[in-house]
Amino acid sequence: MITGYKELTHEQIITINDLKRLANEVGDVIDGFTGWEGADQRWVSIAKTDLQKGFMALVRSVAQPEGF
């Protein structure tokens, strides 16, 4: 058990694993833009950060941690 988290159901674990897998796929797409001269790297970096935060928020919505 992880401190601050409730016991997860099998369905929640599957959902979180699906989200993690999808996040990795999106991350691979973003990585394709890193260093590409045709893309503004500042916006690539912003996109990467915002997408990471979005996936983290989705995982937290399923795991429902008790604390901050």
C-alpha cells in the first residue's frame, strides 16, 4: 500500500495502466518534435509539460489520493 492512497480495485489498476501506456505513446510523439527545426521548441516544451500534467491529473482522478 502507498501512504495516502486507498486500496485500488482491479479496474482502477487497469485504467491507470492504460493511462500510463497512452501517456508514453503521446510522449513518444512529443519526443519526435524535440530538436526538430520546424517546430518552436518553447512550445514543444510547453506541450510536453501540459500533457504530463494532464495525464497525472487523470491518474489522480482514478487513484484519488487523500492528501496534497
